[in-house]
Amino acid sequence: MPDRLLGPPGEEVLLMGNEAIARGMLEAGIAVASAYPGTPSTEIVEALSRVAETVGIYVEWSTNEKVAIEVAIGASMCGVRAAVAMKHVGVNVASDPLMSLGYSGAEGGLVIVTADDPNAHSSQNEQDNRYYGMHAYIPVFEPSSPGEAKDLARDLYDLSEKFKTAVFLRPTTRVCHVRGNVVLGELKKPMKKGVFCRDYSRWVLLPVNSRRLHEEAVERIEKLSESLHEFKYNFLKKGNGSFGVIASGVAYTYAVEALKELGVYEEATLLKLASTYPLPKRMLKEFFESIQGEILVVEELDPIVEWEVKIFAKEERFDTLIHGKDLLPRVKELNTDLVASAIAKMLGKDYSLHAHYKSTLDLPPRPPTMCPGCGHRAAFYEIKIASAKAKVNAVYPGDIGCYTLGFFPPYRLVDISFSMGSGLGIGLGIARASDEMVIATIGDSTFFHAGIPALINAVYNKVPVVLVVMDNGVTAMTGHQPHPGSGYRATGEKTISLKIEEVAKAVGVEFVEVIDPYAVEASIKKIIEAIEYVKKEGKPAVVVARRPCALMVYRRKLRRGEKVTVYSIDEEKCVRCGICVNLFACPAIYVEKDAYAINPVLCTGCGVCAQICPAKAIHPRGG
Amino acid sequence: MNVKNILLCGVGGQGIITMGKLIGTALVNKGIKTRVTEVHGLAQRGGSVNVHVRFGEDVYSPLICEGQAHAIVALELIEAVRYLRYLSRNGILFVNDVLIPPPLPGVKIPSRNEILEEFGKLKVKFYMVNAVDLALKAGSAAAANVVMVGGMLALDLLPLTLEDMEESIRENLPPKFHEINIKALRAGYEKVARLKEL
């Protein structure tokens, strides 16, 4: 299958928004791309890594977003075009260098993708990263569809170089994860190597430079705002009625459909914004001059455009009534219905939602679960039993990854989930501010991302805490991207595999054990030892629970045509204690009419259930 | 407005996102304006999954609103009920006769009969097949999603032919799975075409 990402110019193909952004970057001739995986941003650099060798560009998964943005800044300082992508909360991690970048500006074109997640589909919050643009003097552009995302990603490189500034491209989940028609453009040959552009006055942020650079940053944004009325992704459609709508990002698509559904599209004067910071002021003036009625600002999350427009109207003495978050929600996603209701309200029209069915059945929830054979499930089971046997009523700070699912019953072993690497850090505070036993969990990728400083802190400050590293060998939740422990790079190239136990020993942890969660008894024993050690010595202990991601292994076996030996339950021997279903809760094990059984399609043959069954009723099938 | 809305739903791991990709590719190959959206993240399998498919000249938004889906195509019965609110009053409900209980201890699960009774109360066109059986006959249970795509063609939910969809299968799936999936596609088509005649 030829890669659609490298299709010939003029071809119209189905691309996911993130793939479209990657294509746009290739059409701009980027030479360097870096990222830490995070939904909904992951597929951008994943797509680029797929074609890196073919087009001859450098692509990496970085240890975290801060390093990722630094790599891109370094590339830009050499005059080559660079891309960095992250999910919205990743920008928090990258925010320190980001603030300096706002002052220094860029040399080679530099696009920072912040993939925001209204509705927090797969995130800890709904933060609106347009604030970061305003905060750092870095302009923000929002695409409304995959096709526009591709073109915008490409053209922002010219803008970035013209104004010597980094730019934010801010797609949201409903652009990143939407597949749509994309017309491919010409691929540009990348300038692979540049020369470091030494400039003491820009790259060295000592106060003497910073004060001047701050002034330049303010001026840069002003100058950009002046030019944006010519930026083709902003446009003004004049209507034959009196009211106006301003819409940005994917909310623009809801606005168009809502206006059409209400039958007032021709009447509406519609300002479509791609640049939401700064606003195209001349275009905004023209918009205000062409309407007499009220205005609705349609945007997801915070009323950032609304505020800017209200300030603009006040300064320019337009006294039109401006609506926004008074008629639209500030939380979660928008959709056509919500926007149509808001427009109808503004116009004093009736809009009733479409009649729809409501089921009277009581439906069970279906939260995501750890896969059958997942080493995390076994490790959680072992932590639970070990805690009981060691007679500790512990606090369990968790972290971010598949193992956050240890929150759900029956495990309930995630008391805290905040941000990448925060479980251990917060656990240290709990261990110091109480007499609680703290057993923290963290994934392997998260450990490398932001866990190590907290571990060093635990050693340095002699904090009694158990850290269980749930090591499945990859960044699993976002789709099996490699990390510094995986042994290969984004492009598949082989590299060193950093061992977590060696890192722990190197930073001074004295109790370090590696367990295989599939070996239940041995693992429980080691976890108990760790708890006893922490109680006795008052120092941190690290247990690395290592088992490659079951889904990855299963897929590998499928590809190679290998057979899986599945397990089954001997009904004669089963005492119906329910431990396998109620405590271990593997999705492959089920109860039907009081009989326990294993679904052979789901079973991956890990054999953990056979070990935990007190009646020894579970055996390999045919064994 | 010239728009068609189809909601696909089921359980993570059943191949719903692949269905969206297959359908989307075939539509775009025909030059039809298309939006297919999905939500993923938070673990790879076992969760409730839905994919919105919209196509036609007037499509801008990627999201279907409640009561607006011309059809719901469900790979699992509980999920079919969960997303019923999206179905338009005179829409088509096309389901795979499979019930996957969520692995949650102590949670009450509605029975197949209760669910079918619920569907009986609706004023929609209802079609049900056992896509897993048909897929197994074609060579792999994993092709149940493609059986459903075949059924969608028989129900005229898509302005596409079997040949269009076969091309999309060849474009999107690894070569060694082409034959099984094309067989599954045809099996689904034929089965539903027969149901339609009844």
C-alpha cells in the first residue's frame, strides 16, 4: 500500500486531521519534527515518523514536551523549518522555554501544534491554550477542518519566517480526529541542514536583552494584526440582514450548518476567523461597519475572541450588543444544535430540537478497561493482596497512562491522578504530612517523562514511599509509541534501552526489585518486602513490574501467525468463589447463569487467573 | 440540506474505527464531501465507541446531533441502545446480534430479549444479522465489521457499489486480509439483501 501521506499533488484523499497537518508540514519542507505522544495530537508525528526515511527528515519522540519544543527551537535557530506537536496539557510542560521563545522569536519557520481537547475526551482538563498564545506573544491559528488544517500548517511556515516568530496551530479533537477530504499540494524538498545563527541579542535572555525583546514581541504582534486581513484563512461573508456571527475553529462549521438550518444563512454577516490571536483588526472593523443588529461570537471553551471583540468594539465606539457565552456553554464541546439554539435566541426565533428516542432500559456503563492479559491488572491485583498481607491501609497515588484505569472497581488503587509524573511528587507530600503508607504507581513512559525528579527528591529528602513502575515497554495508551526504555526510535531504528531499575539505582534508591506480574506469588512477596523496607528504613523503595503490553504482544503473534494457548474453567472444580470475576476482573472471564467461563476469543493465555484461582479450576485448554 | 448522517457504534476492539475509514475512503474516492469522526484515547479496548459518518454537499460539521441520524449501525446490542437518541424518528436501525456484557462486577445487564423488545417499540426500519457468524464463515470473526458494511450497502445507506468498497478494502487493509474481508463484505450484502425482500 503506497502511503497516502506522500500522494501526488492534486489528488483528493481521505486524511485524518492530524495526518493532514503532517502533510501540510511536508509541503512546507520541514526538516525536524519532535513530540511527546498525547491524545489528540499523537498521529501528527506518528505520520511523520512513518515517512521520515523516505523524505529524509529528522523525526523523534522526545522524553517530554519541554525537550520536544527545545529540539524544535534548536532546529529553528539553525534556520531550518521545524515542527513540534503536543496535547494541550503538554504545553504546560513546555511552557518555560515557550515563554522565552515568545521574546526571542524564531529563525527557521517554527510551528507548535497544541491539540486542545474540549470535552476532555481523553484528558485531565479542558484548558484553552489560546491563553498561552496571548501569554507568550505567540500568534494562534485555528483550523476548522482537515483540509484547512493541511493548508494552514503549510502556509504558517511562510508567516513564521516573515514575522520571525514561532506560531501556534491549535486544532481541537474535532479537527485532529476527523477524517475528511484533503486535496494534496506539492511536496517541498526540505533544507535538511542549516547553520547555527549566532545572535547574542536574541538567544541570550539576560535582562539587558529581555527588556528590549519584550518590546519587540509586543510590536511584532501589532504588526501581524495589521497584516491579517489579507490572510486567506480569515474571511468575511456579508449578508443581506442586519445581524452578525463571528466563528473560529471547528465552531465555524457548526455556525454555518446552524445558520442554514434556521434558514438565515443569506441574512447573516459571517466573520470566519483562523487567527484568534491577534485578531485581524481591519477585517473586524469592516465586519462591524456592515451590520446594525446584534452579534454572536461562536467559539469553544473560554470567551477569548468574545473578550477581544468586546474590547475592540468599545475602543472603536461600536455599541452593538455582543453575545457569546451568555447564550453558549463555556464548558465541553459545541455542536450544531447548541449554536442553532443560541442564534435563534438572539434573533427571537423558535428553535426546537429534533425529536428523538429515549430508552427506558437501565444500561450498564462501559468504561474503557485494561485488556485481557494486561500486566497492569496483575500488578494491581498483587499490590492489593500485598497491602492486605502487610496489613497496611495505604494511599495510592496514580499517574497518567493505561494504568490510570486501576481507578475503576474492583481495583480502586488510584487515589490521585493529576498530571504527568505528579503521583509520586504528591505522594511525597502525603508521606511527610501524615503517617499514611504511600504506594505510588507510574508507567514507564511517564517515569522517563517527569517521574525521575520526584524520585531523586524522595532519595534526597529520605521520604518513605513505595513506587511501583508499571513497565510495559512502550507508551501504550496513545498507541504504542517507543520511549527511552523501548530500544528503538520513532522511525524504528534500534537504540539503547534504558532500564528503569538502573536509573533508580543510579539516583540512589537502595531497594530496587524487578518483578514479572504474571508470576503472582513471587510478585506479592517482593511488594511486601518493599513495604516492610520502607516502614523500617524510612527511605524510598522501587519495584519495577515489567511485562510487555499484552495488546502489542497479541498483535505481534497475530501477524506472525503464532497460536495462543487459551485457558478454560473446569466447572467440576470451580467453587464459584468469584475471585476471578469480582477481584481480578479480566474481561475474558464471565458468569452466565451462575457458571464461570472464559471467552476463548478474548483470552490471551497469560495464565494469571489460573494462579489466583483458589480451587485450581483454571487450566490451559486441552492441557 | 443535502446531508446523510450515519452513526456507527459498538465496543472498542470490534473494528468500528476501521469501518469509518473504509466508508470514508470509498466516499472520498467518489469525490463526495465527507466527514468521519471518532473519539479514541484512554486505553485501546473494551470501551464504548462511536463514529459519526456524514456526507453530502452541505456537510461542514463533523458531528451528528441527536435525532438526526438517518441510520444507526451497531456492532453490539447494548451500544445500539446507548446511542438510540441519535436516531431520527423514521431512521434505520441495523444491528449485529451480539451482546457483550461490560466486565464490571455486580452490574445489572439487560438481556437480549429486553433489548429486542425495546427495539420493537420503535417506529424505525429494523434489521439484524449475526455478523460474527457470517464473518467466521468468510474466514475470520474479526471481519464482522466488514459484514456490517456489506449490509449497509444492501440497505442503500451509502451511494457506493460493492466494487467501490472492495477498492477501499484493498487500499486500507494489508493484502493478506483482502480475500477474507471481500468475502465478508459480500456475505453481509447478500444476507441483508435477502432480509430486505422478506
